[in-house]
Amino acid sequence: MAKIRTGRVGEQIKKELSQLIQTDLKDPRIGFITVTGVDVTNDLSQAKVYLSVLGDEEQKTSSLKALDKANGYLRSELGKRIRLRHIPELIFKIDESIAYGSRIEKLLSDIDKDEK
């Protein structure tokens, strides 16, 4: 039963965070960010937020720094939008799975071209 609740809370945090980042944050360091996933611990004390950032490594690091700076604001806004007693601590991480998948796809297409 706890797994179902953490999954629902994670999905709700993902939805609300993506909306908050796109509309409310005005920091110029934040580039084009997509929230790809949220993993919430069983006791709802921490939430790892996985982000995909469009751009190079410098843009990724500056976007992470800006989000870490806005962590308190994001948690307070989440508290207003989600009815929980305690809002989880947000830990932002870059999701490399999209870049990894596109790299594998490119390698497979290169192999296919070499065979033809």
C-alpha cells in the first residue's frame, strides 16, 4: 500500500514541479528543463527529481545551481498545491538516460550504414 502512495505522491510532485519551473521561476540561469521523473522515499522525507536540460554541460550545471537556490521557494509552493503534512526535501539530479538512448540509437544507425 505504501508503494502506491509514494508513486502517486511522486507523480503529483513531478506534475506540479514541472509547472512551477516553467511558469513561476524567472531565473535566467534556468534553461529549457524537463522533469523526467521523481523518486520518493517510503517515508516521504526525500524526493529525487530527475531533470533533462537542453544544452551543454555549463547550462546543466548553472540550471542545477539555480534550482538548488530556489529549493525553498519550490518546496513552499508545493506545500500550497499538494496537501501533505511534510513536503519532501528536493534533491535535483541530471537524467542522462535521454542522451544515453540517443547515443545508442546513433551508434546502431552507424552500424546499419556500415553494413549497407
